[in-house]
Amino acid sequence: MKKIAFFDAKPYDREWFDRQNTKYDIRYLETRLTKDTAQLAAGCDAVVAFVNDNLDAEVIDMLYNLGIRVIAMRCAGYSNVDFKAAYGKINVVRVPAYSPYAVAEHAVGLLLTVNRKLQRAYNRTRDFNFSITGLTGVDLHGRTAGVIGTGKIGRAFIDICKGLGMRVLAYDVYPAEIAGVEYVTLDGLLTQSDVISLHCPLNEQTKHMLDKKAFAKMKKGVFIINTSRGALIDTEALLSALNAGKVRGAGLDVYEEEAELFYEDNSGNIIKDDLLALLISRPNVVLTSHQAFLTEEALGNIAETTLKNLDEFFSGRYLTNEVCYRCKLGKASESCHHNRKERCF
């Protein structure tokens, strides 16, 4: 029986993987994967990792020297993986889609919450304060939603926005034909949108795509929603825009320095991240802990796809969900082995 080192395991991970696992000896490890914990994979045949695990060149080499030949990311994102270091050593597979509806619905939930100040209303009524002063929102119907990234999640978000009666603008380097959606330049989206929602991957081109210059181009009173990756937004620039009143409110499920904090109970600790403390202190910011994916349907799909990815690897078959350095982070070229239904190496 193949042994799997499962890092950053939470109770909900164990529940759904145990439901579907029939052939692997899964060693659930509560710790994140880092250079200090990689040795825990000794004696295992594969590693299952998550978004905040560290898979840089040093960790990749450590795992390779331990005999690990496959890393199964139980998520869609992979910005934490050094694919150049992994190429030729360790195959990397992922879960490209688990439930676009889960993430899109959470994004809309953040928008509705921050617009109608539901978090403040909830806290008031728990103290039997039924005043509605200061809780005024705006109608979303008839306003313009700007969607950056129109993959499966972005499209699900678009459908909900259209259902709310919103006009939808979109920006994507790979535009698709979507009825009722107008593709524009990034600048065009920034200047016209009342709501800007991020649904794109994090890479060198998209890091801090919403920076000081981008916020300066936006309408006064814009809403910012991010359920993708924290580093898409320059946090200092967002705080400045909030302080200046340029941003009416922000709904965030991610934060650019979340790795050491999210998914853990830090309620008894002093948080030394001043930017995070300032964000949370703002009454017009709603921050959740990277939970947009967290539905029963998504957890079931993640477990099923991850186990199938491992089945393909250990049976020597083509890896349907492999990502590698030659693929240029998932964008297959004509010469890519994926086009020939072959492993990347």
C-alpha cells in the first residue's frame, strides 16, 4: 500500500478523504510543509499539499532526496510551487476545478455583506441594538461589475451578477465568448466599474495588479472583492484607497501574507502584521480566512480528483491534471507533451 504524507491536514480534509480512500495509507500531518517539516515525508511515496505549503526549490530537493516523485496539490492554485526546481524530478498534479459555484457564491456573499453592512448589523442586534443608522447600502441592480478573469469561477460570478441585474464588463488575456458580457481593457474596466472582483491566477504579470496606480483610475465608491490570491492586491495601496474614500468597501477571502496565519486559531496570539491588523480594523472591510472553496460539494470533488491523480501516477498512466515548467504554468504550447497525452517528463 502506497504511503501518502498529507500536510496541513484539517478535520474536514480527513473526513472527505477517508470517505473516498480505499487504497492508500494516508498519514495526516497537521503541520504545514516547509523546509523544517519536509522530513516528515520520509518513508512515503507521495505528498499531498495545499495553498499555503512551501514548495520552493529547497523543499522540492528535500522531498526528491526522500524518494518523493509526485506532489498532489489538493487545490487549483499553484503559485507556491517552484516548477523549475521540480521539473525532471517530481511530477506535480492539481485539482483544476472543484466547485466554481462555491467560490463565486462566496464572492457575492462578501459583496452583499460589505455593501449592506451585514456584519455590523449582526453585531448590533446581538447586543439588542436595533438602530439602523449608518447601515445604508446601495442598489447593485443597474450598476457595473468588472470581472478580472473569466475562467469557470469568473463565469459563475458573472451569472450571479447578471441575475442581480448588473451590467458586466470583463478583462482576461484569454477572452471567451460569453453572452451579455463586454470585454474591455484593464484600464477600461478599472475606470467604469462599481464593483471589481478578482478571479485570476497569481503570477509575475498579475502580482499587485491592483496597485496605487490602479486604484487612482477607479471610480470613487468602488467595491473590491478578492477570492483568488492575496498578492493580486497591494495591501498598502488598498488601505490608502480605503482611507481616502476611493474604495467604499472591500470583501476579501485572501491576504498576501496569509501563509503563517490562515487556517489556524490565532485568537490568543499577538498578531505582528500591522497591515492585516489595519485591514481588519476597518468597518468597511470584511475578511474571511480563505474559505470560499469550503462547501461539501467542493470538498468531495477535491478528495475524488486528488485520489484519481495519484491513481494515474502510480499506475503509470498519463497525468490528466499535471502542471510543469515546460507547460509554462499550465498554458500548453504546441510542443507540450500534454498535447500528445504524455507525461511532462
